[in-house]
Amino acid sequence: MVRFLIRAAIYLVTAALGLLVASWILPDFHIEWGGFLVAVAVFAIAQSVLSPFIFNVARKYASAILGGIGLVSTFVALLIASLFPGGIRIEGAVTWVLATLIVWIVTALGGWVLPLIFLKRRAGDRNAAAA
């Protein structure tokens, strides 16, 4: 259960970082701070629900795009998060493409590196307590 909570926290942090990095880099990617937490939660939930769904659909009907599943689910999650007022606002096709790439890269790297750091540290603490 603790491992699940750590992974959920890591996912929320990486989603927030991805959205923040996109807003810092892209002039047409706007975060309205009053709805930022809602946007992060909506994005994270949409991403976590959509990824397996899109993967299964692609595996069944379009196996050639399996490598792009993360990008597709990130784009759709950004689209859903932008529908909630007071969160994020993305203007222009180029910004949509670049925001998808930036958020995907940040969440992928964070989802790969942060568990290694935090879950390894927790395993080390558990081993030290057992000794």
C-alpha cells in the first residue's frame, strides 16, 4: 500500500512538473494558478486511465503505433485537462504538439528516475531496520 501511495505521489509530481516545464518553455501554454491542482489531478487521472485503454485499442487495431502510445495518451490527457476551466489553456497547433512532447518527456523521465530514488531508498531503509 505504501508503495502504491509513493508511486501515486511520484505520478502527481511528474505531471505537475511536466505542466510547469511546458508553461515555462511555451509562450502559448498558460497555467491559471487557481486551477493548477485540478489540472494536475485531471491530467494524472486521465493519463493513468487512458494509457492502458489506448494501448489495448492500438494493439488490437493498429499495432504499428504502439511506440507512440505515451504521446497519444499525453495529448488526450492534456485535451481533457484543458476542458476544465481555470486550469491550463493551450493555444495553437504547434503549442499542442510541443506541449505533448515536453509533458511526455518530463513525465517519462520522472516516472523512470524518481521510483529508482525513492523506492530504492525505502528498500534500503527496510533492510537496515531488519538488520
